[in-house]
Amino acid sequence: MHHIEKVDSVQSAVMVGNISINKTHPDFLKLSVLNTVFGGYFGSRLMSNIREEKGYTYGIYSSFASYPHGGFLEIATEVGKGVRDNTLKEIEFEINDLRNNLIDEEELQIVKNYMSGKILRSIDGPLKLSETIKGLIIYGQTTDYIHNLLKTVREVKAEELHELAKKYLDYDKMYKITVG
């Protein structure tokens, strides 16, 4: 953990993450579903816990950034200085919960519905479709990627996501940086 103190600040920026895979890796599509459960939308576990239950922040998210030669996991938020350490503990709690327990079917179905709608909105109309295709071209992929993503979202099982959490989410191996 690395902290940079800013004496006059009332908030701390919190970033947690590690190097990971990009969208050409076979695990990436299922990992996208896992990330959505974890911190990839407003109803995610990070948002429900750290914003809704604890009231530490207005927003927190996680994402897997993808670049042609690699990727990384990023978890980011801004919180009051007094709850910075508690926020890190809650991030760790949510990671460990995904590593140790299966996602229940109701929660997984909500995420599947959300992701399916988001994917379909990403190709709704010529401008959105052209942006999506441009992103596929960068990685040498075809529109089959979109079909595979939709199929993966519909068919992925909680057991598969549990295994991916154990493989890709390890709080002890993540970088933790706070400023404020």
C-alpha cells in the first residue's frame, strides 16, 4: 500500500488494481460478467456496499481495461479521509466474498439482463455500431465477438465466475494507492 498525504484535503482518492488480461484472452468475456457483478454497474457489490450501505462515497467502480498487448484491473473511488482504510477493507471483503462464495442466481440473472441490454445498446444505430466495430478492428476481431459476448453472458454459470474470481482477483497481490 502506498499513501501520499495531502494535509488540507478532506477526501482521499483510492485506486486498487493489478495487471491482467485483455479482450483477446479466452477468459475475458466471462471475466467481464464477473467484473459487472463486482463493480461494473450501479447495482454492483462495490456500489451496494461502499456507497449504499456504508455511505463512504458517491461512486465506486471496477473495470478491466484492455489494450492490444495487455490489460489491467482498476478499482477507483474518492472517500472521506476518515473512511479510507475502511474502504480498502470493504474492497478486500468483496473480493474475498467472490473468491469464497458462489454468486446467487438472482443476482447473476440481474447482471445478465443488464449486460445484455448494454451490449444491444452498444450497436443500436449507425454511430454506436461504427464505434463498436472500430473497437473490434483494433483487436483483429469480427462482429462474431459481439455474438460470443451475448452468448457468454446468457450461458455463464456462477461456478465459472467463482473459479475466475479465484484466478484473477487476489487482493494481496494488488497495488493499493491512496492520495489525500
